Amino acid sequence: MNKVIFASAIALASVAACATPGIDYEARLMPANVDAAATRMVQVDRFHGPAGGWYSARFEAMLANTTFDGQPWFQLADFVYEDLGEVRAGTYMGVIDIEDYSVGERYRTVSKCVEWDGLFDCERRADVEELCIDERVVVSVTPRLIDADTGQTIFSGRYSGDAGRETCSEDHHYGGHHRSGGLFSFGGRTPPHQLVYQALSETLRPIRVDIAPRNATVRATFITDAFDPIVSADPRFEQAVKGASKDPFGSCNTWTALAAQYPEAPAVIHNMGACAEASSDFEAAQGLYAQSAELSVKYSEDGLTAAKPFLRALRKLSDQRYGLELIDEVTRPVEPEPVEETTS
């Protein structure tokens, strides 16, 4: 493979210095639920349960702010007043549950000013015992997308969120009752609204990821184990791995040079594939990943252990390429049906 193919996108890619070495690049990702992503005209009905009205408004705002390639993805509508025609449309609704609300308490001793000299100067300090109340709430949301034409469920899932807070006070009473300590739950008591709001807010981002395509930063990772002992002894291999954070293009040039000398070294071929992936040459990258996975088999007794990281990269890129095909399909303009001519 010619090293020229790496020039364009890698120059713009950011390379992370931590975690697994590799090259970060901007990718277009399709969600797992294609039908939900294809239903772009939507409305939001009520979410039943605690803070249902508040959550419905936030859910609608999330849909309104969902963008892809810089453009809004969903069109919000009111199906009662709009003629949908042939447009695929759906209604989001759902159920909210409080899964758990727990309260724990502890005592702490803090130094506080108990006598002031004027407005700002502390005359005397003393140790004060405070009771600290730790509250935590766990919620779940089950959204559903209902087809406006058939009434069938297009999408459904369950998402969890949690939030907590600690409040300390010299008042050793909580809710009018002194607590002796430990962790306990309020079976019939409603958690504070702000905690419920915070916990529910955590569910919006995962739902957005599951119902619409997104632009995201993806890493094409390098294999850092050479596997082949001869390649491992070549200092250029380690230099290319370590140097990727500062000079990704130079690192990719090194992989190309190593591949010319070691054409059956799985890690070298894989890392060339990572460079191709980061430059958006997905076809070349997939071919190199497949080749490196096949070459890696001989480096483990069962024929599979060594191949796992290679196969993982191949599977990820294959899914990503298939997602791009689905994005093209979903965004392709609908061709009007031809009108048959009639003769009199």
C-alpha cells in the first residue's frame, strides 16, 4: 500500500497520548435501531410517572437539538394538525419509575467560628458536631416510539440514571425524626425533585445515541505487541508505537516501511490498517485488518487467542461501514412514484 493514502486525514487527526495508542478521527456512526433513526418526523406524548411532565419537555428539547452533519435530524410536529402524507412519523411516550431512594447518615466534627469580631474577623472557633445526610435516587425510563400509521412499537428500551447529594447541619434531626445511623430506604417518601431531575437527565444522552446517527471521535488503535519475535527485535516497531502521539504521519510511514520488510507480521499489517482507517480509506483498512487477523492465528496454540484484538478491530470497522450504508439509505431523498399516463 502506498503511504500517500495516509496523508490527508491523518494530518487533521488528533492522537491520544493515553490509553491504547492509536489515531483519533471524526466518524459518522449509525445507531443500532435503524427504524428509530428513519422515523424523523416525531412528536412527544406524556411520560407517565414521577416528573413525567418535566421529562417530556426535556425529551422534546433533546429531539429538537439532535443534529447530524451539522443539520437537525428530527422534525417535530403535531400529527393532529398536520397532514403527514407519505412521511414516516412516530410518537415518543414512556414510563418513569423510581427504582430506589436511600438515605444514609454520618456524624462529623468541623471547626467553626462561634464568635465574630466585626463582620469578617473570627474571635473564637470551636469544634462542632454535624449530622450529614447522604441521599441517593435511582430512576429508570422506558421510552417507546409508536408508528403514527400502524400503531406498532418501532423502538423501546430501558435506561437508568442516578443522582445523590450530601447535606450537613448542626441540627441532628432529619424530616422531624432523629435517625440512629446506617443506611435505610424511604418506601413511601418521594425523593427530592432536584435529585430526580438530575437522575432523569442522565438517561437522555444514551437514548439520543440509540435513536439517531451521530458524529463522533473514533480511535483507530494500534497493536502494541509485535507477536513476531523478529519484528519485536526491530527498534522501529517500538519507536512507531511511542512516536504516534507526536507524529502520526511519521508513524504510519514507519509501518509502511516495516510491512515491506515483514509482509507477514500481523501487528505491522494491522497498524497499517489503523492508518488507513484514520484516513477514511475504509476499504483498504478492512482488507488489512482481515489480513492481519488471518496472519495472527499461528501465534496462539488454540488459533484464536492472539487473533482476538485483530478480529475486534475488523468487526468494529465492518459495523461502521455497514452503518455508513444505512445512513446513505436513510438520508436518500424519496423518489416520487411515476404517474401513469392515460389515453382518452
